[in-house]
Amino acid sequence: MQCASTLPTYIRPPIVGENVFLLLGTYCKDLVRALSSFSVKKEYIDVELDSAVFHHANVNAVYVMICDIHDLLTLACLDVSIIQVFMMFLNKRGKQLGVTSIGFACPTQISADMGHLNSSSVTSNFIKVMEEHNDQHFILAPYHENNHWILLVICASSKTVYVFDPLKNARHFEVKIYLNMEFRSLSTIGGRTKAIDWKQCKCPQQPGGTECGYYVLRYMLEIVTKYSKVDCLHGIFDNEAPYSLNDIDEVRELWAEYFLEECV
């Protein structure tokens, strides 16, 4: 019989402690149990990207790190892979609800980091996204800059960008340059160029410094399930009170349920 110190190293301990585990919802607990069956050497799960959602030309998969799932379960800052998986869930949920008015832009392709690395790629991605979603009213575009997530919702028909910022201030978004360029290339009635309307929207505000990703997931969930048929998103949230823990837990449960069914 082996003593504890000589147990095989491939046994993975639970990715969260017992105190965290007891507070998790059903699907999050199931996810912890499922991951415990993986080899300790397995650092990530590769998830096939849905080309109908992200329109990547050369990227077929996203690597969801085990440590990033740990962050989701412990309410730490969210990695982009967690956002991408939730967008695939929202695309599936939208189809189930008969939502045809909403498309998505991949956050990795429009982030501030991508703009620094390859600005022309950001512009070309926006062109491709708008071409692919030219029959849809809203494009949900989670945007990451300076360790902060916000949600941009693009409405090409009205040349409007709705900004849902969970930590609202007078920040300048680098992505504005690329979106403004793309909007100016769109034809307008009479050949005139219509000014781009950036609308800072009232929305629930995060109480701390790490919740922005969860708030962006929640904004997207509510837009897809409640507001897909509205003409204007300005004013859909009537106050800036923080989301409840139950609101955030619902998002995490939906993520875990989808990930277990589709990715593990």
C-alpha cells in the first residue's frame, strides 16, 4: 500500500478548495468533479471554435486553461477564452429562442493588444464581421483594454455603438479609431457620411476591481434573451445598482453547463 507521499503524481486535486466548492451551483460542482478526473499534466482543454460565431480564417480552436476555469469558479478576473465559450453558448441559446437579429465579434481580434500588434488586422476584422452580419441588427463585441472588459454593441444600420462599461468613466477606447474608419466606409443615403454615434449606456456597475468580465457576460445574456427585438439599446437598464451574487452565479452555471455538454 502506498503512503500519501508516494501516490501517483497524475491524480489531480480539485481545482477549488472545499470552502469554495460548497458555495458553487450544481453545474459548477459537476465541472470541478469532471476536471478532477483529468491528468494533472493536462493544462488546457482545446475547444473547437464555431466559425458561424467568430468567422476566423486560420484559427480553429481556443485553449481553455484549467487555471482560467479556476478563476471563473473563484470569481477572479476572466480570461478571453471564458468569454469566447460563453459567446458560443449565447449563439446556441439565441437559436433556441429564435433570435436572428444578433451577431458576434471575436474579442481576441479587436482587443487593444491586437491593435498594438497589428492594427490593420483589427480594421479588416471589423469589415469582415459587418459583412457577415449585414442582415443582423446588433453585433456584440466584448472589448478588452488595460485589464478591463467592456461590452460594445454595434448597430451598423444606424451607425451607432452602444457602450456598456461596468466601471464607467471618461475613458478613451483605442478601438474607436478602427470602428470609426469602418463606419465611414459604409454607404449612406444620398452618399453623405453620417457621424458615428457612440452612446454611453447606463448599466449595472461592478462593486470591486475584478468583476468586469462577469458583468459583460451578464449584459450579453440579457441582450440576447430579453432585448433582441428592440430598435435601440440605450436605456434598457434603468439603474446602475450592482448585480446580485445570484445574477453572477447564474452566468457561471450557464457557462459550466454548456462547457460540460459541448466541450468536455
